[in-house]
Amino acid sequence: MDPLTLGVGVLLLGFGIYTFYSRAKYPHKLGKLQAMKDKFGKGAGTLIHTIAYSLIPIGAGAALIWSGHKGISISQIVGS
């Protein structure tokens, strides 16, 4: 088990869940969401924000948690 990889995974997962929840309950607090809506339109801006700030961090966080549990270090993942 690699605690650093697990920790980064938990942080990413938490960030993704937080932004997903915030977008649903308090969208006015997310400045980048409004900027994306202004630039790309309501539907596309929301979709891009959801993918970039919720789905990718949730997926990466889950993958890092799994990797950390299996003993794979984050330094092996990024290739350092």
C-alpha cells in the first residue's frame, strides 16, 4: 500500500465530488463555470466544466486509490 498515492487519490476524488455537488447546489460560486457558459453556451459550457472539473478528477482519484491500494507509487504512474 502506498500512502502518498492513496492520499492524492482521495484529494482528487474529493475535489471532483465537491465540484459536482457545488455545480448542482451553488453554481454561482463557480466562476469558471460561468465563464465557460459565456464562451461556449449553457449546455456545452456546463458539459465541458463537468468533464474537466468533476468526471476526470473522480476517475483519476479512483484510479489512484486503486493503484495505491495495490502498492503502485504515483511516481511510477507519472514516469519519474
